[in-house]
Amino acid sequence: MLPALAHIDCWIFDLDNSLYPASADLFALIDERMGAYISRLLGCDSTEARRVQKDFFRDHGTTLAGLMKMHGVDPKHFLDFVHDIDLARISADPATVAALDRLPGRKFVFTNGDENYARRVLHRLGMANAFDGLHDIHAMGYVPKPDPRAYQAMCELHAIAPERALFVEDMARNLRPAKALGMTTVWIDNGSDQASHDSDPSFIDYRIGDIGEWLNQIIGVENP
């Protein structure tokens, strides 16, 4: 293990665009279904639906949070609909799976998505048994990242000591509350403007390009 990370006994990972490459672009499929949901809900065209969707994501952390607050949407109904997508774009990377297995301590997934969808993705990635727990939007009480309450609740529920925890995330802004709690933070910079929004070196300890490559580097595996 990299000496600087020898104190870490809890490894926390975002799901989408973090445990699989952003190039898979599952969000394009989810975006399409979000747009269809909003169009039907509000009786508007696709252009207006997209504006609403992106405004809610920006202002409330997730599109769902905005829809719940502004339109009283049932979260389970929404999540079941938008996550009903084909996962053929992603597949297992044995080197990443092996690196996860070698990490010392507990491992968690921390996602603004829901557990049913997350389980499907993890199964597709060969990671169905790689984690000790999963903290999803339902467990957050629909208070999503980057709201500090989501992080605090996760730590309390799973008895996580933030100063001995590391959090990996592709959305830079979602790392700020983790750093404030004392976590070591890792930003997966996928090159997108949305992911880099509000990025600041003051709350980012490591900036990486690929999760599998980085994990193998820190555990000392060359050319896995």
C-alpha cells in the first residue's frame, strides 16, 4: 500500500462514471428517460424538459430532488423509470476487480442513484460481492450529494471514521463535504465540464484519470 494511504481503513466509491469509464455514457440513456418522464409530467416538449432537468440538477444536487420539491414526484416511481436502461455498454475489468479485493478494510458505494440500479451495475462490472455496503439516495432520505448531511448520515450509519476514510468521485464538487469531514479525497477527472465544475485543489488530494490504474498503483501492482 502507498505509505500516504496506510491509515485508510474505509474506501468509499461513487458509482456512475467512477467505477466504470465515463466513455460508456450510461447517463445519455438515463438522460433520455429523464427527459421523457419530465415531458410527460409537465406536458412540455423535449427542449423544455431538458432545461428543467439540468436546472434541477444544478440547483438541487439531483434532478429528482428538484422534482420532489417542486412537483411532489414519488421518488421510487421516478427512479424505477429512469434507470430502466440497457447496461450492455459496461463490462467487467478483471484488473480493477482484483485491485478492489486487495484493498485493506471496508468498502462502500455512495451514490445518488438507487440501490436496485446500483446492484445491476455492480453485477455487470463483476463487483457484486466487492463491497461491504451501499448507501443510496433512499438511505440519504433523498438529501443527495453534495449536501453535507448525506455524508454525515452515511458515516453515522456505517460507523465510518472520516479521518480514516477515502472517497473517490468523478463530480469534483461532491468532494468538498468529504474533505471538510476529514476524508482523503480522490477526483476522477474525466475531462467533462460538468464533472470539473467547482473543482478546487484545496479539497482534492488526488486527481486521477482511471480508477483501475490508480488502484493498482497504490497497492503496488505493475502492469496488471
